[in-house]
Amino acid sequence: MLLAHLLASFRASGLEPLEHCQQLAPFASACLSFTHFTTKEDARPLSQYEIRRCYMKAAALILEPTSDAPQLFLPVRHQVSSHSGHHHQHQQQHYGGILVHIRNYGPRTSSKCDEQQQADRLLGRLHDVAPSIAPTFGAGLLYTLGGRSASSRLVLVAYVAPCSVLEALAKLTNVLSLSTL
Amino acid sequence: MLWCLRPADAAGHPPRSEYFADRLQQCRSEPQLRALFLSVVQVALYLRRTTALREANLIPKSPTQRFWELSGLEAPNWEAHQVLVRSRFDELSRAAADIDPRATPEGTVKIFLCVDQAAELVVHSPRARPPGELLNMVRRAARSLGITLVLSDTRCSIATSPSDQLWNTFPVRDFHRDAAETPPLQVAPACTPPVPYGVRALPLEFDAEHLLILGRPLWLTEAEWGPLSLRRFAVAKLLDSVHAPKTLEIDPVRAAAIVSARCSLIFGGTGFDPSPLVASHMATCTGRVEEQIGPQPQVFACYGPEPVLAEASALVLGSRKRLLATFTHLSLLWKQGPERVLQGVVIAQLAACLAKDSLVRLSDRTTSMSRRLYTAEVPALDFLSTFCELGR
């Protein structure tokens, strides 16, 4: 249903939907379970077992919280159907994740060029953090705090750059498409 | 019952439990402690067999109520409660002297001893024994009789640095299955930050299996209550109140507890004193500043990744009024708190948590959240959409 909504939003915003929706498709049956965050201090890559363990314990991770580029890792469970034999269908579990790069709104934030660079970095970073995640089961998201009208009050509310719902969805999906493995 | 070991002339709540504190500290050997604990077990079994408690209308209606009644914290008059304990225990102890716990079917009674100011046990050691030996003897004696110790350290006298290998011991999604396999003393959750510079480390070497939980209840041993009962208990512990959250005022300390139970946030070394969080709101003391300035020790505190506390926090934040109150206090705390970059990280975590919470609430509007858990799964795409919309 959301995919259909995203599709409509793309059409409304004049963006090309096909490629984005194809890349989003693996997430159509994906789920999240987290209720809280915990810090991952070491740089050791996450294995499938560790991602699964995070998911089962409803935990999400903060990577390098004190750095200039803190990131959140949200474990995701993908349920994939596979066919074996004539009429047998199996449900397989795969664990992936969404890497959320948090940044403050700034002069360069709104630049498309910067966004592309950030997304490319995010793509590489996600692979570094969790090389065990299969292609298409990981995604990245740039999460911008503050905004043109709110950059001076970074206190209570998280702002995606101010825009309408459709624009926000289009922006989100655009970033997703850039960062999807 | 609650054993409070703080000095007899010390102020504070709960007041000192003279009867048990004195008896505990007078023990000089493990056999003496076992004898003391045995009498507690015998009395409990005796009461179980008799109708004395029922007649006195002391049998609680729920495990939570039982906990608070046994502690005496909710007693209308503390002195009267102490007198009652003193007179009744001796009398019951004599009556129960013939009971052999080993001949009693297992599981008929479960005893929790809550020892406040447990750091005093480190100070008081039998002669010619190393520091902390009394504490270890107490633990061994209690374990030998199947008593679960709940030790708290309200003055943050003991610093502990939990193992970073066991960063979560509370399996949310299948804790029913795992509960039976869990040892009675759980390891405090790790993945806590390293002990800050200038901190006095715990002088004792506790093995991971029996690491003390300082100021924490033992979630898994209570898991028999079921997740919803457990969450109610966690709400009471997180907010430090047995009253319903909707009747409580969210003060700055409660706000800090609510947020920190879900987001990775370290308190200490700044204007906000986190010791009340450790004393009364389930935070873990991760360190203590060596050079004390003022009457209170300066401590570092944080919350480990405990899903049951996160569940409790989510339930509290489910009310818009409490959410706004929490955020208001949080913004004030931040004026004396962490750096700007950390504020951003916490904001993003909170936004993610609130987006997830809202989807859980929307997923089944016919059932009250008091009957569901926030660990429920939600579609990833819906989450992403809500996460980004939330900021608007």
C-alpha cells in the first residue's frame, strides 16, 4: 500500500518511479522490532547472527556516537519466499538493516551534489558496518536535523528539511534509491 | 522485606531496618549466614502453610503488590512495620524451626531479599578476611538456600563496569522460553561506556555469571509474571512509584530516566547530578569521580540496553501529555548537559523510537496498549515514512 502511495507521490513530483520502486521492493515485506538503542563501541563488522540477535532483543545500535558523523543502525528482518520442487514454498528469514546518517542542517546540506556524495559514503559505510547483509537487504537514510527556519533551535524535534509530505516521501525514496545496496 | 544496612543514625528513606541489618552484620561466618537465611526460608514456608497471612489480610492480590508489601516501603508507619517484623519474625521463627526446606517440594515459595546500601557489606568484613568477603559470603549463603538477592547501592558507593560481551541479557521476543534456563542472578547489561577517567573501580572481581546488579530488580526471575506484568513492574521501578503513571508528575529526574531507558545517553561530569537515577530509577553507576566535591559523590550513570525498561518507557511516552512534559524537562537538562552533537544523536534516536511506537499503536486500535507490547514488529517502509514525517 505504501509502495502505491510512493508511486503516486513520484508521479505527482515528476520523478521517475520505476527504478526507485524496484529498489524498494525487497523492503515491502521487511519488518523492524527495535524499542531502544545501545552503543556499539568497536568497529568490528556485524555478522548475520549479531544483527539477528539485535532484532530479537528489540535493540538498535548507535555507531560512533561521539564522532562528527554518528549513525544509527536499525536491524531489519526480511521474509523471502523461495520455491523448491513443484508446489513447495518456503519462507526464509534474512536480516538486513537501515543505516541512518545523522547530520545537522547547514549551508551544504541542501546541495544535491553533497547529498549524492553523502549517499555514496553511506553506501560504503553500510558495507563496512555489516558486510554480511545481502545486496538489496540494506538501505541508507540521511536524516537532517534542523532546517532553514529552525537551524538555531536544535532542541526537541527532529526536522527533515521542511517540505510537504509528498516531497518528504519523494526525498526519502530518492535517498533510499541512492543508498540501496 | 527490605534490609537496609545504612548506619543507624543516617537519614533517608527507607529508614534503617535495624532488626535484620544488625543480624546480618553480626554474622561472622558462612554457616551463621546460612542459619539466618534458613530461618527466613522456614518462616516463609511456615507462612505459606498457615492461614496467618490471609487472616491478617496481608496476602496481596498481585505479585507487584506482594513485593511492595514485603518491602515495608508502603507501610503506613515504618516504625510499626519494624516492630511487627521484630516481634513476628522471632515468634514465627520458633514456630517454624522444625520445617526442613529440603523436604518441601521445590517452587512452593520463592524468596527475594532486597538489601539496600549493599556497599556496607563490602565495608563490614569478618576479621582477617579480605574486603568484600562478607558480601561474597552473603551471596553464597543466599544461593545455597535458593534465595534471590536484590542488592542496591543507593549512594553509588560501588562502581561497576559490566562485561561488554554480554550487552543484553533480556531476550524480549522469547523470554518465556529462556526464563527457565536463566541463573538466579543476572548479569547487568553491558555495552555501557567504558569507566571514565578518574573513576574508582570496583575493588572486587566478580565473575560474569554472578555480577551484582546494583539497584536493579532481577527481570528474568520475575519473568514468570508475564511480559505485561513485568512491564508494569518496570514502569514502577523506572518512575520510582507504585502509582499509575497518569497520576504522576514528570519531574526532571523521571524525564531523564524515561529518555535514557531508550536512548544511549551518559550522565555525569556536568551540572545534572545523576545519582538519583542510580538510587531510584534503575540507572547503572558506571563510575565515581575520585575527588569528591560537596557532600554527595559525583557519579557517572547510564542505562544499559534493557528491553523491559524500554517497554516501560514507551508505555509512559504513549501519552502526549507525558511526552511533552518529558521533552520540556529534557530541553532544560540539556542546557547543562551533553554537547550539541550528542543532542542531535539523542533527537534522532527519540524520533526513531516515537515513529516505531506510533506504528505499533496504529497497528491494532481495538486493543489497548496496556495489553500489547511495543516490541511488536512494524513494516519497515511504514517506519521510514513515519520517521521522516515525524520531524515536520
